[in-house]
Amino acid sequence: MPKVSVIIANRNDTAMLAVTIRSVIEELKPLDGEIVVVDNSDPEVYELLKNIIPQGYVDEGYIKVFRQDFPCLFTAREKAIEESSGEYVVCVDSHMVIGRNMIVDLVSYIDYLGSASTGFIHAPINWAHQHEKRSKHDRDMTVNELGDWNLMYSYPRTITWKGMPWICRRDWFLDKNGLGGYGALSHHKLSWGGGDMHIGLKPWLLGYKNWAIPTSPAIHIGPFPKIDRISDNKNEVKVTNAFKRGTKYRLWSQSGVGPHAIGFLVSCYVLGGEAMMVRNKAAITERFGQFIDVDKWWGKAIEMGEYEKEWLDSRKVFSFEGLLAAKPWDVQQLAKAV
């Protein structure tokens, strides 16, 4: 059994997917590992992957490739983790250059902690595109749900949540007695939105800890070429639109279940009930109002999140309000997690 599986969910990346895989191969050399790719691209993009993914590694079983024929980021990542065989999983984007020794450092630190209380351990990320010019990332919410996206640390410390790249124990991620995966977001095959916040805050609510460690950052690259499509509802017209802002959003807004960013509303309800939805209504409307009518989808989001919220409420050690008041991530814990 390999020590670590690197998880890549791909949606219409081609050239950047090749760059990502090559950088992962290089950084896995000191480790017993594997790469698992689940592709949920449009069919014509999937046909290109045989020219993108090194076939020799596929034949050897070092790279596993699976096809998901509907567009949902959350189910693609969960499928990749389910199909993996490593003790640990490292999740990266399909347009990301991996930092030197980053995977080794993540594996070393989760080995060091060695505790059932460990949630995610995050590596730093640099934004090699327009995000560098903005103080907030597209997925950021209000200040209480902001996360630590652009922060780097010179020592290991507990944090709220960060997003990829991260490492965790495979079985903990999938287990209903652990994190329970993406929950409602994957169950309803939602188009996009709220995934990092969703799985990032759940560990704290359930009594686990998230960590950030000093290591070489991954570089998130964009805007990046994707094969995009537009439709007049009669004839689909394929277009390649590499750098026009909004390409990714249009692609996701016309795919999956529900409008683009519906996941944010569902995640807010699961994590903090309708009160958290209210707290973030203005932020979601301002950021994504061109894709989602928040008022129209309000009730549907609650309906979608009800089952996971019931599960979470029965297991969590903090209420969302209690978590914000306690801020357990502010306590510097440099020894082993207990």
C-alpha cells in the first residue's frame, strides 16, 4: 500500500494538467506514492487526456485515471479519494505547480502529529494571477469565515482553514465517523461553491484541528486555458477562451446542479444554520449575484443541506457561534496535538 496518494480532480484543464502532473511526479520521488486523477471534463476534452497524461505511468499503475461523466468538483474529488490506496491523501488543483519538498514536508508533519485529533494540514499557496492584486480570494466570505488563504507562517500553527494543497488521513476524510467528505455538496452534485469552507470548518466543529506548516508553496496558476462552451439552447458552439475573465464562472454556471455558487448557501446552512446564511447573504449576492438569485434559491439551499446539518448537529462539539467565540485556532500549539 502506498504511503500517500495525490488527488487531482480535473475540469477542462489540458496544458496545465500536464504541468501539474509533472510537478507531482517530481515531488513524489522520495516517497512511496501514487497519483489519482478523476476527470469530469466535457467529452471532447477527456479525449485529449491520452496526449496529456504520461501513458507509461498509467500502464505501470503509478497514475490512475477515472472518468466522471457529469460536472461536479466535489464528487470528483471524493471518487479520487475512494479510488486511492494511500494511508494519506494530498489534494491539489489541476492547475498548480507543487513546491519543492512540499509533499514530503506534509507527510512528515502528519506522521509527527500522529493523532486522531488531526484534521487537515495545509501548505502555503501563491497566486500567480489576478488574485495577487486583491486582498480577498473569490471564495472568501465575511471576516469570520475568511480563512488564511494568503498567509504564510515560519512555524507550524493551528489555523481556521485554508484550502488546497492539504493532506489528511484517507479514511478520516471518507468516514461518517470522521469528516464525512463534502456531504451535501457531493450528495446533490452541486455545480460549485463553498467546498473549501465546507470541509475547512467542519473539522473544528467536530473537535479536530487544522494546521499550517512552513514549506515551499504551491503556485496556483491562472487565468488558465480551458476549453469552454456557450449555448443558444439549440446548437452548442464550442469556443476556446483562454484568458477572458469570467470563463471559469460561465463554465460552471451552465453545468452541474443548481446555479454557480449555490454551494455557498448550502455550506452556510450546514455549518451554521440560517443565521450563517443571513450573515453571508450580502457577501454572496455582491460576489456572485450575476449567477445566483439568492432569495430564489434560499429555501432550496436549506432543503439540500438539511440531512448533513442533522448529522453534523448530532456530532459536533462546538456550535458555530461557540466556535467563533472560542476561536480555538488562536491557541498556539507547537507540541503534538492532544
